[in-house]
Amino acid sequence: MAKDGKPKGSVWKFDGSAWQWVTADTYQDKSELPVDQTKEGDWFRLTAQDGDKAPGFYRRNGSAQWIVQASATVTDGRPPADRPDR
């Protein structure tokens, strides 16, 4: 056993304050790792500084990166005009 009774080689993820165990599966290559369910075009609001990311609205791009949306503002809670399905 490697840590907290979990098998050696387990995958862990840092949640911002502590390491959380994800799986005992092991992977030979980064491309084999599980991916999250976030899709291109998804939005989120960052409310506090996170590393080099300032508070604001971010949108997921096609390369799985979060891109700040500097012109985004909160209005009446309806989705942006270019994403009526959200």
C-alpha cells in the first residue's frame, strides 16, 4: 500500500486544499487518463484568484483550456445569445 490504504500507482487529484483519491487504475500515458465531463463552450465563474487566473467568467475552448471572457457580465440569468442551449 502506498498512501491511506490505496494501492501504489493510484491516481490522485488536488482539489485546491487536499489530495483526493481518484482511482487505483494505472496509466502508461497521459492520453489514457480519465477526462472530465466539461465540454467545449461550457462556462464558469471564478470568484477568487486561482494561480494566474483572475476572478471573472471563463469559457472552455476546443483545446480543453479555460479562456477568460473579459466582456461577459451577469444580467438576468439567461444564457448568452450565442449559447441558447446553455
